[in-house]
Amino acid sequence: MDREPAARRLTELRELINEHNYYYHVLDAPCISDALFDQYMQELMQLESLYPELSSDDSPSRRLGGPPISAFAEVRHLVPMLSLDNAFTGDALLAFYRRLQKIFGMGSITLVGEPKIDGLAVSLYYEDGKFVRGATRGDGYRGEDITANLCTIRSLPLRLREDIRAEVRGEVFMTREGFARLNREREQEGLSLFANPRNAAAGSLRQLDPAVAAQRPLDLFAYSLVNLSNKSITSQWEILALLKALGFKVNAHVSLLQDLDEALHFYAEINTLRHSLPYEIDGVVYKVNDLLLQEKAGSTSRAPRWAIAYKFAAAEGITRIRDITVTVGRTGTITPLAELDPLLLSGSLVKRASLHNEWIVREKDVMIGDMVVVHKAGEIIPEIVMVLKKRRSGGERPFIMPQSCPSCGREAKRLQGEAALRCLNPACPAQVVERIIHFASREAMDISGLGESLAAQLYHSGLVHDVGDLYALTAEDLLKLERLGEKSANNLLNVLERSKNNPLHRLLYGLGIRLVGERAARLLAAHFGSLPCLAAATSAELIALKEIGPRIAFSLISFFQGAEAKTVIHKLKQAEVNFLEEQEKEGQEDLAGKSFVFTGTLQRFTRQQAKEMVEGRGGKVLSAVSKNVDYLIAGGTAGSKLTRARELGITVLGEEGFAELLNQEPF
Ligand code: IVH
């Protein structure tokens, strides 16, 4: 293609890709297939490599991450990025409100309430509508230039929907799901784990290699605009609307609050919602809505007087470390675990906290017998924040990482480039039990009822040596186990039978091959179509696939060559477990753009199956009820989500209605 038509096509492609990216990542409502999107992207990359001089700031190729850098440049914030004052009680909020009433000489003040996202503040500069630079908050006056990493965040517009100059501020965060997935992958690779989604987001933004940042599930909510040139905007509420119109993702739970009562009510509402949100929040932020009033209230050097963060009571407490034990994971990773004097945190009893690896034990200087501060953020695993060294009595003992596996006694090794110590014995009992648990997990074969204790029982009773043996179990075998009644035994056999029909990607993920996570399993299953074809693939064939690198290829080949895998696969074949990947049905996108929330217990399908059915037809499954939800599917014992959905006038369907919607036969 000549230069001129190439330039035209490039502009067209950039617009097209940015637009579809917006539909997908901001509106959560994709309108073209992933395949077509990929095709546009390929064409763009090809043209850009032919004509590098035609590169542009708004090019979606920036999403893939540029070349690594050696250090971040410094950025001065023209308008300082202030912090927020905190309130921890309703009284403190009242005091904030009274002060404003006094300053303004007004009775009631309209506030905007927003969830306080637990992430990192960033500043985004746009010129002529193009994203030119982005920075961290730093000390509020000087931050770091993290433009290349920010470009990889799909919900960050590289091009605004108006060609204006603007400085937008917002919060970069990671969803709980994205964080859990990232840590799972890191665990499989023997890398150290992130303590919480916020740390994971921070670590990702500070990557010197943007290609690494591009692999991290980062997201962004915009919440303010500074240096407003558009004088017709007079309130925070209008700013939020403008940000949305410019193409940003704005949090859906923001609310305009007419008085203090409404403000308190908003806090209570968000507090109940908080655990069902897909990301972590640590409070709510109140901002005076009227920009002129904001100016009147002014700021201190630290924080504005027109805004406050009302923080949720932190689930934090002090307890003693009774002991530090070690556990062995599915891939042999040996992890130290703090055994705590039981402590009640936000309604659940905390008895253990992972210490991740021995470096973390050293870094935090944790000893057996120490008094420690334990923190539990949302439903995330509890974490040891710090040791109270002043409370040491002298009787504390250092933890010594064992050099042999606590389960099988074999020598543990640290593989090159890995932080974790690993047991390399594939027959190690702890690993076998963990492999059974993984195989049965929801994302893998979804064998509900087969959890930690049953997996251990099955193994230790000699009934199950590997996951292949699960399908040879009989009611008679199961009834021999302690605490397993006839009903549970039959349930388990039914679920096992049903799981035989799972598509290949689930089986593949369930086999627990190192480095083969859910995503790689789907990719491999889609490409090779059957387990025997995959098992016969050569390294070159594997590496030829996008996203499959030499390490995954090596891991797959060593797995399939191993005697153990051969035995398991033979057993699975004997049991007639499905080895094929289902073909995607074309034209079944009838639920595209519709979102669903499930609540209560479903009888006919597992949650995971219901989710897949919706997603298979192009629909979305969300975890929280909001006005963006189209259907609430309520099973037995549905609770607060049902009430909320009714309040919002969302269509509520029972399981039968759901089945009808999917055109399945009703019961
Ligand atoms: S407004 C001057 N709005 O909280 C206004 N901040 O503790 C300052 N944050 O640094 C920011 N959600 O990282 C604002 N909806 C929200 C927020 C929010 C989270 C963070 C932000 C800020 C920190 C202050």
C-alpha cells in the first residue's frame, strides 16, 4: 500500500479499534467478535511497521507496551495532587458538614458521594484529545512518568471523544478476580505473591517493562478534571458526566446527596454493597458538588476542605503467632503459614495467615510467639501487616525454613530464578491431594462436594492415587469413608459423571500442568481440538501459537512425556472422559449486551455452568446488583440482592424463567 492510502487506513483503523475497545472495556458491551478485533489489530501493526513515521499517540498499538526503560522520568504536577482528610465515625462526618455550613452560611449542602477505590491515584494529560502523558501521585507535587504502562490499560482512552486539552485524575486498580488470577499464575511460576490487589496494581504500574504491565489486569475509574477550560461546567456531578462523555469509565455507584441524612444513608448503602463489588473499596468520598463552593472552602497544603473520605472500619486486630508451619502446594511450592491465636475480623474467625515465602518472613522479621497486627481486606486472605516488636518478651523463636518437604520428607530445592522452595517429588502426598482439589475446582472440572477434606480422605484411604482414579469410584467405596452418607456419595457420583462431558479446556486446566493456567488451557484446547492432538504436538507447533512461549511448551512436553501423565490419561480414557473441545456455535450471540447477576442456590445448574451458558451467548455475569444489570436470576434462599434488584426494578427470574430464556426445556 502506498504511503497516502496507508495513512488514511491507519487513521481509520485507529478510530475503529479505539471505538471497539471503548465498547468492550468501558461500556462492557462489545459489538464485534474478538476475531475481527484481532484482525484489525494485526492490520494496524503491519501498516505501522511498514510506515513507522506514521506512528501516533492515540495508536492502539501502544496498548501492547513499548520498549523497556531504565528509570521513570519525573513529572511536576501543575495542580498538586492532594490527599483527603479521613473520617472514621458519623460524628466526624457531621463535624465536616457543620464546618461547611458555617463557611458557606447555608443550611444544606449538596454533596457527591463516590466509593473510595483502593488503588493508586494517577494523573492523565491529554492534548488535542490524545493521551500524551500520565503520572503517579508521588509526593503530590512530583510524580513519576508512567505513560507507557498506563497506555496498556484498556479502559484508559488513548483518544478522547472531543479533541480537547485536559488533565484527568482517577484511580488505577485491579479487580479481586484479576488479582487472584495473577497470584495463581505467579504461584504456578514460583514467583512471590502480591499481598493484595492494591499492591499488585502498584507493582504493575511501576514495571520498567511496559510489556509486563500489559499482561496485568489493570483498570481505571476517572473521578476528576483539573484545569477546566470548559467554563460551562459548574459541579462535580457535571464533571463525572463529562468524564463519561469523554470516554472514561466512571464508577456506577456515585450519587448526588442533597443533605447529611442522604450522605449517611449513602455510606450505609455502599458499606453493604462493598463485598459484592468486583474491586476493593475502603470507604466513601464526599465532595461538595458546586465548584464555586469548593473554591470558597479552599484547601490546606495537604487536603481540600471541600472533600472528606469516610473510611470503613478496618478489619484489623492484634493477635499472637502460635507457630509457623509450612504447607506444600500442588506444584510442590513450600509456603510458610502463620498459625494464629484465633481472632474475629469482620465477622469471621481468622486462624491462619500465609507468609508467602521465607523472604517475606525475613523482611517482616516475624518470629514464633510474636504479637502481630493482622489485616483482612474484604474477602481476601488475611495478611500480617507488622510485628509489634516492643511487645517481645525475649521468648520468641526464629522460624527456620525446613530444607526437606514436610509431607514426603524429600529434599526441597529452589529452582533457578524462583523465590519459592519446592518439593520435586511428584508422588508427594501433599501434592497429590492438592492436585485432586485443583482438578475438582470450579474453574476446572467443577466437581462440587470434592473439597479439601474429602480429597485427603480419598487419597489416604488408598482409593485415589491420582485424578484418573476418581472416575472408578463406586458407591461402595465411598460409603467406607468416614462421615460420608449415602446421599453425599450419590451426589458425588452424579457430579463426577456429569463432569465427564466437560470441554477439553477444563480437563486440561484441571490436570494442573505447570504454567498452564485457564487462559493457556482455552487457547490450546481451541487450537488442537483434542487431548491426543495436543499431546502429540511438537515444541515448534506449540510456540507457533500466540501467547504460548517456550517455557509453557517445555512444560507441556515434559508433562505428556512423563509416565505419570500417561497413566492418568489412560485411566481417564477408560472412564470415557471427554477429550474434545466443543466447537463454538456461530450466531448464538443473542444475549450480547445483557448482564446477569445470580443469587441463591440453583438446583438445575451449578453457578459456573449458568455463567458459562450466559457468556457463551455473549452475555455478561456480574457479581453486584446495580442499575446496569438486566436480569437477576434468583435461586432458593435469595437475600439482599433480590431486595436490591426489586428496588431498582430489575427483571427477576427464577431458575425456570432463566431456563426458558435460554430456550431450554422447562422442568
Ligand atoms: S478525590 C483532592 N475520589 O483516595 C481530591 N480520591 O486518600 C483527591 N481515591 O489520593 C482525590 N477513590 O488515590 C478521590 N472517588 C475518589 C477516590 C479517591 C479513591 C483515592 C485517591 C486519593 C486518596 C486520598
